[in-house]
Amino acid sequence: MASTFNPNTSVRPSSWLDKLQCLVLLPLLPLTCLQVSLQRLVGPTKDLSFKADFVCSFLRAAQPYLPISILRDLTNSPESSFPKAKRFASSRSELYQQVSGNDFSGHWICKGCPGKPTKASAADLVIYYLHGGAYQIGHPASAIAPFLRIAELADKQGISVAVFALDYSLAPEAQYPTQVNQARAAYRYLLNDQNVDPSKLAIVGDSAGAHLILNLLSVLADEKALSKPGAGAFLIAPWIDIRCAKDGSYVRNKDNDYLLRDRLIKAGEQVMPRKHDATASHIINFSLPRPKQSWADILPSKVWVGIGSNDVLLDDAVAFVKQAKADGVDVELDIDEGKVHDWQIVEDIFDTDNYFATIGELPKGMMKGAAEIARAIFSEASR
């Protein structure tokens, strides 16, 4: 398929001024270290290691000073390191392949385990991945490592996996319904152009990507033109309510996580302005009852939600699961103690360089997030 569609032509690249602005972060490092040390010494006990506490505290302090262009550069960074990956030196040419249609763009992270290429239609499982980033940042490149690892773990079980990641238009340059229209176009591409059997299709998304999944599934249920993903929906740290309306874990976990509620609210307003509140509240906040179909009509039969106990999004995720179960959907909820927002993807991003440089078996504990996602996907497949 020819490359004809760029979803982010209006996104401005980072400038030297943006990069100079980051110098303000330098004094934040020692100040944050001192602050965290003192708080841990005299304050209440936290369910966080010192490292996690420091990283979360620094990110909360740094976010107001970081231009969005720099954050976008950071989430794209694995794209530049992947060509140097020793682990995939012999199979690199068959991995992370861009495709584009008239109204969507994305990347095939892999078609089969690295070194064992196959057609998407011949794979035992096809994963359709929608990235997170508050609809403002993020890129398919951010998940190269986790999903290649998932493909390796699947291969150990005799399962061939293909992974397609959507590169959707970012806010504020693009607003609703742009993202869900692109997600639907790519879904149609997988089923109709790539001949993927819907019974072998799993849809995976983290944070805003999980919100986009629920939006997409709602559209598919309304239109009834395309089949549900029969292999399940897997929601990692889902951003259920983009208005962040209920205090709950936003208040309880505000000092344990790296997300800032006010910035999330602003991001939600930039992708879905307040003018949509009156007519689209059910896709702004997915913990609300459905106005037309029940969750049983919308969701596939296999649904998994994974989230950390320190995530500010926790209570909304629990409310969504409760609502879906009330509608008769079998949802598995995993709450990981002591973990922060999107830990499955974020921790693996920190492991990416070492993972790419490692040939053969991985050291114990490397790429734990991928192992957790793989466990969820393949245990759901056996249900």
C-alpha cells in the first residue's frame, strides 16, 4: 500500500527555543531529589520505591515547563534507536514497516515473531494497537520493544503474532472525531485488505489509546458493518473519563503518580471541546451508562483491564469495569500494587535500549510489562 497519508502534517517540530526551554529542568533534579528525600523521611509511608517516587515527582514538576514538541520527540525516540538493535540485526528489514491508506497511517511492528515472518492473515493472532499520550503525544514507535517482546513470548508458546499500530492525528492540531475515524479506517484495512479473521483479532490500547478503543467499539456497534475483535479488548491504564470529573484517585494518588489532573483535563478539552458535552457525554466518560446499546452490545466477549494501584485513573477504571459487568460482560480486572500509570508500557520503555542490545535470553525482570500484557492476552485467548 503506497504511503499517501500523513496524519500529523500540521504538527510543528521542536525548535532550538523549545530545547533551550528544557534547561530549566536542570535545577529541578537536585531540588526534587531533596524534596523526595525529606518527604520520605518525615512524611507518611509511600507504596513506591525511592526511584519511582523520584521519577514521578520530577515528572510532575517538569511537565509545566516541557513544550509539547519535546514530549513528542521523546515518545518517538525508539524509532531512531531501533535500526541499531543488535537483537534484531538479522530480521530488522521485516519489522516496523509503515503502511498508509487514503485516511489512515500506521506501522506493522511485526508480522510473526522476528525471524519468522508470515502474512497477517496467516498469523494465529493479530494485535491492533492504539497508543496513549493524552491524545497529544505518542507514536507507534513508543511500543516497538514491548510488542516485539510479546511476539517473542507468543512464539515460545507456538503462537504466531502480527502487530499493527495506528499512527493517529494528535490534538490539539486535530480534534474529535478525527482519531476515531482513522481508527475505524485502519480496522477496516485489517479485516478487508489484510483479510484478518476477526476471531483472531485483539485490540490493545493504553491510556488515551484505551479511550480510543472504547470510542471505536461504540462506533462499530452503532454501524454494525464490521465484526467485533473476537480475540478480545485489552485496556491498559484506561483513560475512561477525559473530563476527570470525580476526585477519587485523582486526589488520593496525586503524590504517587506522574500524571497531573489539570493537564489531563486540558488535554481532554483540546481533543473533545466542551461543545460536545451535551451530545457526546457517553463517549467522553465511559463509566456512564450507554444511551443506546449496553456494554454487552459494544464489547467483545473477552475484556481485560490492567492498572496500577497508584494510578490517578484507577477509580474511573474500576467504575467502568463495574458498569460493564452490570451489563453482563465478563471483564478481568488486574490492579497491580505499587504501580503507577501505564507501568506496563513505561517500564518497558526504560528497558528498551538494554533489550535491543541483548542477544538471546533476557535477564530476569527485563521487559516485565510485555510479559504482563502477554499473560493477559494469552490467558484470555484460552478462555
